[in-house]
Amino acid sequence: MNFSRVTVPTLKEKPADAEIASHELLIRAGMMRNVAAGIYTFLPLGASALAKVENIVREEMNRAGACEIVLPNLHPAEAWRESGRWFQYGQEMMRLTDRQGRAFCLGPTAEELVTLAVAKSAPSYRDLPVNLYQIQTKYRDEIRPRFGLLRCREFRMKDAYSFHASYEDLDATYKRMYEAYVAMAKRCSLDVRVVEAPTGLIGGDVSHEFMVLSGVGEDIVVHCLNCDYGANAELEKHQPGRRFGTDSSYPLEEVHTPGLVSVTEVASFLDSSANNVIKCVLYVAGDELIAAFVPGYRELSEVKLARALGTDNFHPMREDERELFPQVTVGFVGPVGLSGVRALFDEELKGKKGLICGANRLDYHYRGVEEGRDFKAEPLVDIALATDGDRCVVCGSELIVTRGIEIGHIFKLGEKYSKPLNALFTDADGSLKPIVMGTYGIGTSRMLATIVEQHHDEKGIKWPKAIAPVDVEVITLNPDREEQLIAGREIYENMIKAGFSVLLDERELSAGVKFNDADLIGIPVQVIIGRKTSEQRTIDLKVRYTGERFEFPADGIEEKIIKVFNDIC
RNA sequence: CGGGGUGUAGCGCAGUCAGGUCAGCGCGCGUGCUUUGGGAGCACGAGGUCGGCGGUUCGAAUCCGCCCACCCCGACCA
């Protein structure tokens, strides 16, 4: 590859809309360009890096016994109507109509299509298990695309689907996929944390997310500092904290708290802290009002609440709904003497004393409140999010709460799709049974961005060897000096022959421009041909990742390049 | 979809409030010469329906209306 013959439009300035490093650098390094909100073109170097990621994914999938297929991106509505998801998926699905008025969508995922494909062969238990995957462009009409490749409307994903005659067999494949995902992340130099995850729209019983811990991640992850326990914050488990309430009893007392609504306001007014205030969050489910009580210093988890309620058909009470529920005084709701609402209590409230809560009367709170004496915390449920310092339910060590980028997600689906789609197999006893399924997704374009998030500095990208768009960049600083140009081209040819991919920068630009472009683009090894080559027949090598520099004689430099390249971890 | 904001040359921006040499700056781009070990210098030059449509006005990038696109916060979501 000759630099001047490849489209690599590098930019000096940060694009106005780039908020995170991967977005900025992939644009500035000339690897991709924005086309519309959440839609990107991959230019040659970006496409090459993406292909590296996808090949690693492909190799690990094949190694794990899966078979690659190619499903269409245009899905007929019919398949999605049968599974019921045509209606569930809502506006996130890109829908379109053909000239005959038939409805289609652009595939956001492909459970329906593979399931139908497999079911059509009416397999017997002897044909199972199978594990099919594809690496495809996916479409989801995200409410708000953002962060460059991290949240797109069109993105690249590997999606796999396994089919089994038994749940035991599903477990075995699930485990292999789990291991394959860990291997993929490792080969991509991504430090991944596997956590228990909510199943969302895909459904199923068991599910794990593969999270790369990062400050720019959109998910909140809770994990143990000591053991392997980790979970999405939406459903983590933690030991009830000991920070809430006091040990000693106080008399129940009503206090005037004019206009004080928030936990912090009330706490500071009463010279107390959020550790003593009962927080009340109001939700509406149909015509029922739900009051969820949690410790004042914690946040409520809507996923946990949904689990406790047995439905996700509820929403936070809106301003305009207040008049529908005159039984509560919004802002001053407390569990003492409350009626006409469905109340739920976080497990941490059990047996606590010396608490503060709303008095169910405008501008008044109670203090000295005691669970058991002044109200009963029933039903007692786990509905609060963890905070730093909570204790692990597995080993009792400290939990920490961090942000994470979800690169992969695997699910045990069971019969969720095979039943409605009537995907059956013939078991050994001759009976027809629904196929047991699993589904496994990993976002390859998101991985690419995540790799850049994890591997960059102020100068640009520092590609890990396995992902770099090319292996070696040869820079001729003075291409008008014939001996330099010849040396550059010779090294280029020899390295290609040796099986490496090479980018040759022989542009007639000043040295600084080429050095800076090289650092921005982040090719692992830079081969620098310049004055030293002309005057003393030596060539400098620079390792982008570490910044190390080496000077070698020009003769036999290829061996040195290969050694330096191989020594990079 | 609610709230906020932005659309002016390939990129980053000024100009808009007080309508009239306001079509401008930096970077980039082209040509020539001098340069070339960390974003070079000089000279000349190309490039813009000022997001779109309509309106007000003698006159609109600037004022008004509608629309579109994009960005941020939120709700939502693998």
C-alpha cells in the first residue's frame, strides 16, 4: 500500500461532534467518515482494522464448532409477526415497504430467520446440536445514536444461534461460546469482565454480558474486587448495607419541612444525612399507584422493580397524573400511615430505626421512624442499586460500581422462539419437541471502537498488533533523495514477500507531517528512512505502542523489523 | 418524543443581537521556488445557491414563518 494511493484523509483538528477518543481518532486518522446520524463509512484503513477484528471472531467461532452462514438483511415482516416481535420491537426496528406494499424490516438480529431455516429441515435429535453464525451489518433505529461507533443505527455484529435437543446440551454450547468470547476479547487486547445480565427484548432465562470497563461505557457494572462475581447494575445482588438508619430508638415526631422535597434538602434541614432518609419513588401501573421505598442514599433499579412486580408495564408518575391519585402528597410520601397505594420496600429497610420519611401531609416529615414499630416493610424486596462499598453476596468482599462498554451478550433462550415459530425436532422416542436454543451476539464495529478507547494516547491510536490495519509503516523522509526512495521501496517489497502488510509513506511532505500522521494512524512499527540512511546507512525503527526507538544498519534491516515486530506483545 | 443548541469553502470557526464593500479567518487543497529527523517559508491561485422553501424590505447570511439535517441532556435501548 502506497500512502498516496490509499484514501487516508487525516485531520489535524478534532471534529466538532466527536466526544470520545475512539470517535475522534477514527475520524482524524482517516479510518472512517460520518454519513448520517449513527451511520459511518469505513475507509481503507478502518475497513482493514474491522476485518482483522471480524477474522478473529470468525476463527474463534469456527474453533468452537460453529458454522458461518449469510442471512439476508431484508427480513419479511411475516417471520417477525410469528414470533410476536414485529409488535414488541417497536420503533427501534427499521421498517420499510416494497412496491407491492409488503412489509419488511432491516434485520436488527436474526432469531426468526435462522430458526425458520433450521426448522424447515425438520431435524431429528441426531442432527442436533448445530451452531450457526454470521457476521453482518445490523440495523437498529436507536433513539439517540452517539459516541461514534459505540452506538450506531447501522453497525457490524456477529450473531450466532445454537439449536439443541436438550437443555444440558445448550449448557455445553453456552459454555463454549462463553469461552470463545473471552478468547476473542483477549486476542483483540480487550480486558473483558463477564457479568450477569438482564435479558431484555431477546428474552430467555440466563444471560451474560461481556463488558470492557471504561469511563465512556453506557452500562453500569457492579463487580467484586475479590471474586469473579459481576453483574449489570440493573440486576446485581448485594448484601443489604449497614449504613442505613441508627441503632437506638427515638420517639416518632412530626416536623415542619416547608417546601423540602428532595432527600438531600430534608436531610440537611434536619441536620441528618441521606443515610437516614427513606426515599419514595412513585410509579403508575395501569390504574394502580406504586410506592417504592429505598434508602435515601441509593437509587432504585427499574429492572429489579419490574421483576418484583412481575411486569414491566409501568412508568414513573408524571406531573399530569398527580390528580388521579389524591391519596398521596407528592414530595411528602412516607410509609407511616400510607394507604391506597401498592407499597414495596427495599430489603435494607428491615428493622431500621431513627429514620426520616414523608408524613403524607404537605410540608411535613416524620423523624425517629422505626420499621416494625411505625410501619411494616412488607413486601420486602431487592429493588435498590448497589453503591461502592456494598458487600458481595458470594464472598462478602467489597463491590465496586463502574461503567462498562458491552461488547458481547450471550443468552440461553430455551424455547422462547422455537415454540411460537413451531420449530420442532423429532426426539429419540419419536415425539416432536420444540428445539432448545441459545443466541450469542458480539458487536464487531463496537469492538473496534472499544479497542481504540483502550489503546491510544494524545498523539493518536496505538493499534494492538492483531488489529492494526497494516503491520509496518515505512516512511521515507526525503523521497526526493533517490537512495532513500529506493531503500524504502526495497524494504516495502521485501516485507511484503516476508508476509507482512506494509504502508509506504513516500509523500513529498515535511518530516513532521509524516511522523504525526504515522503516530495518529498507529501502525505498530514505523521504519524511518532519512538523513541517517543517506549519510551513515542506518535506519530507525520506532515501536508505536511503547515509543521505543532502535537504530540498525540498513543492510538486513528486514530481519530487524521482523524481530521488533514479533517482540511486541 | 420533551428540553437545550448548531447549520457560513473539504475541516475548525468569525460575522447574525443594532439589514447596506460581510463573502471572511485559520487549517487543508493547486502551481512555482526555497525547505525536509517531529504538523516549514514566500508568492500566486482555486473553492461557498451563507441548510431548504416562503415572506418582510429599495436591499436579507443577518428580521419573520414553515421545513430539513446534525449535536448535547433526558426518557428509552443489545
